[in-house]
Amino acid sequence: MEPAIASLNPAAVTAGASGGDGRHRHPRWSGIGRRTPSPFRKGAVIAAESVKARAQELGADLVGIASARVLNAFPPDPLWPQTPERISPYVKSVITIAQHIPAGAFRCRTNTPVQYMDMLVLRKMDKVAYRLAEELEQAGYPSLVTAAQETDWSYKRASYGRLSTRHLGVEAGLGTLGLNLMLLTPEYGPRVMLGAVLTSAELEADRPLAEPLCAGEACGRCLLACPADAIGQWTLDKERCAPLASPYGFSYLMTHVERMVQAPREEQLALLKSKESFMSWQSILRGVGVYSGCTRCVDVCPVGRDYESQLKDVQDTIAERTPEKERRLAEMARRRETGDHGPHHARSARWIGGPVGR
Ligand code: B12
Ligand code: SF4
Ligand code: SF4
């Protein structure tokens, strides 16, 4: 029996690249890929290689394919399964896209420029993914794009996406998780944003990388650079990270609104017209500061070919080093010598990779 579907959002993918009433010939899609024809033929079997080549032609920097069967079998946290199955039982393959964040964004005096760059990168990635999903649908394979940043309130009160795209990246062979649990790639280290197309096409999946990319406790530069001291041994203290990583996110907005509501009447107008309201308005307008703020663990990671050529000259020295962080890292490195990776490593081992990984 076919599994029941409550609702698949019909707006997720629209059909047809051009209007279809015979009178209006304007293309409905004005984004990426309009000028180059889709390589997929209706009803024909689609090869994984052609999907990846098309994604790159459309502008994806990196692309890999994960099998929905494997993703369903290995959710990152089994208590809160972030699986394709929970989105749609018809998904067979997850095409995972990584879009690199230009290195110039990590060479600035403050992290404000990277916030805007992140939004541009996300927008571009959405267009690439949307176009790919649309072309797959036209070839007869219903497909949809996952939200790259939104989270689901019902999953740990909005700290979880419907899928964890870092874990998709590992399963699709794009990289491995680092000490700070970000996806590191050989090309750009952690300086990528991730997105995915879920498709009913059965595509040959990529293999995860054979070796871990992160040197872990022997490196620890992300830990030393973190201003919130949120990075531990293969673990992240999200409560410490979030206010810096999302400076104008939901918590900021709610705290401000609460202050306004509770303030004496004569102070309310001033609060309404305050810098806090302005920052919230600006971040809602552009997304800047909502999803991305601090990137110190990203700036200093030596993994990725971009680091040596474009970042090392400005990121080599870590101003946030403290004797306490150095002591803690040295202790982790000493424990690791004895094969002890700390209490958190085991649950992420599959995605960190290496001999104990799989
Ligand atoms: C919510 C969120 C946050 C939250 C929480 C982060 C987190 N680690 O979950 C906060 C606000 C803190 C955050 C911060 C940042 N984020 Co963020 N974030 C997300 C988002 C939207 C969802 C993350 C998610 O679903 N996590 C859930 C789970 C799987 O992760 P986890 O809790 O770490 O669980 C793992 C382990 O901890 C463990 N585990 C945990 N609990 C349990 C319990 C049991 C029983 C078991 C067995 C295992 C287990 O198992 C898991 C396997 O490894 C994703 C987009 C997406 N949909 O994936 C972006 C995303 C992860 N963020 C991203 C970025 C860039 C950032 C920041 C750099 C912010 C910025 N300035 O841009 C920082 C980096 C912080 C860091 N070191 O990771 C990128 C990462 C790109 C990359 N190269 O990896 C993503 C993928 C967004 C994107 N579209 O590209 N983020
Ligand atoms: S994003 Fe900033 S606060 Fe969060 S873990 Fe990385 S360095 Fe720390
Ligand atoms: S900075 Fe070092 S320890 Fe941190 S993720 Fe990158 S390679 Fe791993």
C-alpha cells in the first residue's frame, strides 16, 4: 500500500519554464539556468553524473548525492530523526549542494560583511537547487528543495532543521565533520553553506570520504578562536554559540518585544524607535544577522585549499587564545594520545570519519 501523504507543498516546485496558455510566452523563471536547456529527457533514466554536472553548470560549487535509504537508517540523533522519510516517503535520493562563501568575507575588521555575503550565497544556492528540482520534475521525477536555514519548532524547539545538511554533506561525500561539528570540505574547509534537493529519482549515491579532514585535538584552532568558548571535544554548547552566531535572531527580537510590552507606557515609544527595533527591522528585511553572525571558528580553520592561498596571512594569529583554552586543549590532546576522544565523539563518529567512524 502506498504511504499516506498529508500534504506536499505544491509551491515547492512549479512546473514548466515558460507560461503555458499559448498567449503569454514570457518565461516564468528568470533565474539561474534559463539560457541553457535542461539535459534531462522526460521518462528517461537519469544518471547521477548528469545531475551533478548540471548542478555545477547551474552554479553549485560542490555537489554530491546521498541515498535516502541510508539517511533514513542513520539519523544524526535517533531521538529526533532528521530523515527524508519524515518529509516524504517517496524521496529516493538527496542531492546535496555546497556553495562556498567568498574568502574576502573572512578578511574584514568585523563580521558584518560576512552576514550579507552569507545571505547572497544562500540566495544563489536556493536558485540553483530550485532550478534543478524543476528540471527533474519536468523529466518525470517529483522533487523539492529543503529550507537551508529554517528550523522546525517541533524538533527541540526550533534548534533542528528538518534535515541536518552537515550530515547530508558527509553522506554525499562532500566532507567530514570537524571538532566544532561543522562540515569541512577539502576545497573550502567549513566556508560553505549547504542545501539539498530531495528527489524521487533513484540516483547512484556517492561514497563518504575515506579519511577525516579535521586534525581534531591536535589542531583545535576553532576552539581557541571561539569568543563564546562554546566548542568542546567534538561538541558544541549551542546556548553559548547562538547569541553570537545569530545576533539578531528570534531570541533578540523576542527579548526586545518583551521589554517593550512590559515597559511603563511613557518609555514604550522610545523603545519602539530604538536601535534594537531598527536592527530587527533590518535583519528581517535582509536576513542579515538572523542566521549568521560570528564566524571565528570558520575563519581560522586551516582545512580547505582556500585557507593557505587566501586566508592564512590574516587568520594565522588567533587573538582570542587564552591560557585557560590552551590548557583545556592540551588536556584533550593528551587524552586523545591514549585513544580517548571524550564523551561526545562516539555519537558523531560516523560523520567525523576515520578508523572508528564507520
Ligand atoms: C539550528 C542551527 C544552528 C544553531 C545550532 C547549531 C547545531 N549544531 O545544531 C546555532 C545558532 C548555534 C548555529 C550556529 C552556527 N551555524 Co548553524 N545551523 C543550524 C541549522 C538551521 C540546523 C542545525 C541542526 O539541525 N542541527 C541538529 C543536529 C543534527 O546537530 P547536533 O545537535 O550538533 O547533533 C549532532 C551531535 O551533537 C550528536 N547528538 C546531539 N544530541 C544527541 C543525542 C543523542 C541521543 C545522540 C545519539 C546524538 C546526539 O549527534 C549529531 C550527530 O553529529 C543548520 C541548517 C540545517 N538544516 O542543517 C545550520 C548550519 C548547521 N549552520 C551553519 C553555520 C554556517 C553556522 C554558524 C557558523 C553561524 C554563522 N555565523 O554562519 C554557526 C557555527 C556553529 C558551529 N560550530 O556549528 C551551516 C554550517 C555549514 C557547515 N560548513 O557546516 C548550516 C548547515 C546552515 C547552512 N545552510 O549551510 N546553527
Ligand atoms: S560561530 Fe562563533 S560562537 Fe559559535 S562556535 Fe563558532 S566561534 Fe564559537
Ligand atoms: S580548526 Fe582545526 S580542529 Fe577545528 S575544525 Fe578545523 S581542523 Fe578541526
